[in-house]
Amino acid sequence: MVEHQFRIAEIEVAKSPTDEKIVGIFRFEGSGQKKGPSLLILAEIGSTLYAYERLLDVINETAEQARSLVSGVEQDPIARFEKLTQSLNDAIAEFLEGEPTPLSWPRVNIFVIELSQDHICLTGIGRLMNVFLQKQEDGSYRTFDLFGSLDQPAETDPKKPFASLICGDIKPGDILIVGTTNLERLRNELRIKERLTTLPPVSAAMEIKQDIESRGIPDDFVAAVVACCALEMPSGIASKVAEVEASKSTASINHLRETERDTATNLSPAITPLKHPGNETRFKAAARPVVARFLGLVGTLRSKLPQKPGGRTKDVAAMSSLRGMNAGHGSIFTRKRKRIAIVIGVVLILAIIGFSALRRNDRLAKAEAAWQTSYAEAQDNRNRAESDLVYANDSRARTEIEAAEQALASLDVTSAEHKEKIDALLADLSQMRTRLRKVVETTPVVLATLDNTSAGSLTAPVLVKDTAYAADNETHVILKVDITNKTIKRLPLPSGADAVVAGSLGTKSVVFTTAAGTFYAVNTQDDSVTTLATQPSGSATTDLILYGGRAYTLDGQNGQIWRASQSGSGFGAGQVYIKASNSPLTGAVGLAIDSNVYILMPDGTVSRFLSGGQEGFSLSTIDPPLRAASGIWTVADGTRIAITDPAEKRIAVYNKDGTLKAQLTSNDFTAPRDLDGDEATKRLLVIDGTRLLLVTLP
């Protein structure tokens, strides 16, 4: 049997400089045992008035509630979606009765999509971009305007805004993309159909998002990609599913029979006494036959006592008084009665033992049920973490893994079976943590090894296509290394030059700077070394970046950046760049620029600035954390940020949104502490101790 699964990837790009509209994707899915259909709500409203925000809240809340109510109802998908649509219309009509602000419906574009096994149902208001790609038997795709098939009135009725709906089949291989209207004009430029039909949904969504971001369009874009995939089910599970599906047709008659039984019970209590099986414990049910046998035995014993004529039992008190008057002529504790007393005592002891055993079994059963419930919750956390890993939601995956580990830590492991289950799930979670770490083994190429140089004297790596530059402060030379044949040329610095701390590529030369702010330029054509005219600023230069015809120098001692414009054969006076910062930048160790300015602190935190003002930015969690970061690199036309961490012998590579891409590690690393790179050739130039290495950028 083939089970269908929907993979959903979201695209969100926020580039609008002003808030002129409300856009968003809202996704509702079940968890645990009650999956049910999935709901997608895509909204684009051409206004930011509070009334429209409340309208969107009402739609989301009603959709979530209605989905929960109808998800367990076994009925035709169209009938189920009709109930949901009716709930939405009723909720909106009620909201509008108490809303004083009139709504302009032409501004509203909202579509609701329900995805279930083999079916897709939708309703909506307005118009949004959509492309439905239906896979054909020959592997080709037919393109449909799904939203255009929805009949909508010329004017929206406030009492029934969702005026119509459509439902149809969706098969494995079919793909749907829905998005804001501004994507309509970019359909061909973004190669939406080509990417969706040749790439997995997540990869296609990521490429479309990156393409939109690279264009720098000042607008907000939102879209969702839905792909229907086939999952083969094992035959055993398939047969059980078939049995469940077959039993659905008899659900109504079974319910009728149960109703009849309940009616008979309530209307005829004298004939059929009322029962409450839901409130009767397992112990009571099991103890009832034991008590009955005990009472039966007592009745038997009583029947064997001497009887008076007429069937009444003798007065035992009177018999005792009479015997008391004739001491030595008999006793009530005859041998027969002693045997009866012993039997009664044995029965009582057995009843007590049985009672204790039943209570113990009941307690163990409850403990086992609680254990299984907690274990199932841990499995659900694990499954959600797996899904988050697939969709690159690392932070949520890490939270789900931690929740699963905490649930397992509280479970009893005295049983061998329990311990085996917990160990297996913990091993699975450990593998997922390893995947979260994103460790990538790399094999660096050694370009140069300076045996006569002490560790720390090799600085300022600069990569220019197939040529690598670095400063050797011990011999006061600039190393020029040909990457293709690893030949090294030494270019002496001017006499009396101080130690070089950083370097950067300029227009026709590679510029190096000292801590005091003196610039030396190495001509990339004739290898001549000259001193540039500068007006040093700050007290201790830590890093240098040449960008847009200006020199940006990092003053780590004072936590400031100085920006100097090119002037003649050098650079003019530096001006303060940072105007406002949320945290102190004293002790900063690295600087990188891609139109934004990134400042690296030793603890691995990165602050991002634009036009001198700090922006909200942070790097995602990395395991183990950065604790001795030393160098940072990025470029304007690149998608990566790379940071050296000599303490952990690694290079951390992030995406521009701060999410972790990879941790580059190698047995050949000793302490990588500075780097430069080339996005076009996917190469990093790394200083590791007294060696100059070339590493592939993932």
C-alpha cells in the first residue's frame, strides 16, 4: 500500500523599507496519534490597520479550532472542508458585527488550503500567485492556475466572504507553489517551474529565496511550496490500515448498537442494573469472584451448625450459659468447630494475599502505562526533530532533542526491555545531535611551511585568485605564493617597518597595515612595495578591510571602526563609523564587510552594523560553543561567513542569516587563527601556526 506525505517548504524575504501591507503564511498540522489533514493559510492584505490584523487573527483561530474538531470525523473530504469553510464565514460575520472600522475587501487576499490523503481543497478571497504542476505518466508536468478555477463574486459578501470552494485529487509527484502577488511578475526570471520540477521542494525553495534576496528588491515576498510524495508501507501495516478503512463503513451501525444498549440500561434498571464500567477499577472486577467464593464458604459452614426444629440456629449464648452451670461436662470449641475456624482463617489469609497481589498488579499496570506514555512522547519529540532537520530548522530540532532526552532521563530502567528501548532511542538522538553539529572533515593543501618562523609571526592572509599573500613579521617580508605550483616569492618591507597585523585587497594592490596604522601597498603587477600616505586614527589597529574605495580599520582597544577615504596615493583622515552599539566592542578581534559591517568578539559573538547603526543579528548555536574566535571573513557577492576557532581546531561556516552551515575540521589543523577567501573558487586561505593552508569552502 502507498501512503502519501506532503512536504512543505516556506519562502519568506522581508526587504520592504516600510510596513505597507500584511503578509504571512500560517500552517496548522496535527501531532502524535491525531495527525489529520494539514491546513495552509496564505495572506496578503494591502493595509496595516488594526482591523485587518484582527480579521487575520479571527481566521487563524477559527481555522485551528475547526480543524481540530473535524479532523477526527470520518467523512468525505469535501464535506469536512465545507464545515471548516462555514465555520470561517460564521466567525468573520460575527467579528464584523462588532468591528467599527469598515473593511475594504479589494485589499484582502486570503486563501485557505487543506491537504489530506489524495485530496486538496481550497477556498479564498482575492487573488494570489499560484502554480499547480500536475505530473503526467511520461514524467512531464502540466501547469494549472488552481486559484483561477475558484468562482468568486464580483463583490465580497461580508456575511459569506468565502463564497465557494473547490476540491480535487493530488497525486505523488504533483507540486503546488502559492505566494504573494509580487511573485507573479518574477515567475520566469526565478525559473520557478524548472526548479520545482528538478529539485527537492526544500532545495527549490531555498534557491528561489536566495535568488530573490540577491536581486535586492525592496518588497516583502512570502510563498509556500507543497509537494506530494509517496511512502511505501510494509505489508503488515498496510493490511492493518486496510482493516481500519474497511471498518469505517460500519462505524455508524456500531454506534447505533451502542446507543441501543445504553438506552436499555437506563430505561430498565430493575431488569438490568446500572453499571459503570468506566469507574470500576481492575481490582474490584478481579476481587468480586474471590469475595463471592468466601461468602459461599461462610454460608456452607453456617448451614452445618445444629438447627432447631423449624430450621432456626440454636442460641449460642444460651448454650454457653447452660454449659457454664455444669463445668467439666463439655465445651463449645469442639473438634469440628475448630476445623471450621481454621478453614475460615485460611480463607481470610488467602483473601488478604489475593487482595495484595491484585493491588500490586494494578499498581504495576499503571506504572507501565505511564512509562509507555512518557516513552511515546519522547518518540514524538524525536520525530519532530527529524522533520525540523529536514527543513533546516536547527534551533527547533535542538529543542525537540533536548525535550526527548529529558523525558527519557525520568524513565525507569530496571527492566531489561525498558533499558534496551531507552538506549536505542538515546543512540538515535545522539546521531541527530551529530548531524546538528554539521561536522565536515576537510583535507587542506599546504601552500607554505616556514620553519624559521615562530608561531604567531605569520599574519594577514590575502587570497587573490591563484595567488596567496601573507606577512612574515620575523623576517619582515611579504610572502607571495603561486597556488598552482606552490612557488614562493619574498617581497621585503621597507627598512624599519613595524609588524604587520592585517591585509586586504585593493584596486591594483594588496594593502597591509601595522598596529600603528601605517599602510604598505604591494603592486599585484610588478610586486613593488611602497608606503602609502595615511593619517592614522585610533590607538591600536587590529584589522583592515578595503571596501568601496575606503579603508575601514578596526580599533579593538577602543571598540571603534575608523573609515578613511582614498586621497591621492594614500588615504585621508579617518572618521568614526560606529554611531550606536547595544554592547561594548572593546577587545574586538576581526572585521568583515559585505555592505554590512561585521565585528567579531573573542567569545564568538558577531555584531552587524549598517550605516553606523547596529542591526539585530546573531549566530545560531554551535556545539561546542565558540570560545576563542580569532578571524572572520565574508564578501559582498558571497553567501557564507567563516570564523576561525584555534581552541577547537576548526573553521565555523555560517549562512548569511546566521544559521550554521558546517564545522570544518581536519587532523592536519593545529590552530587555524586567520583567514581570507574567494567565493567564486570556493577556497579559503588559512594561517595555521607557521603554515599557509588552502581549504575548500562548503
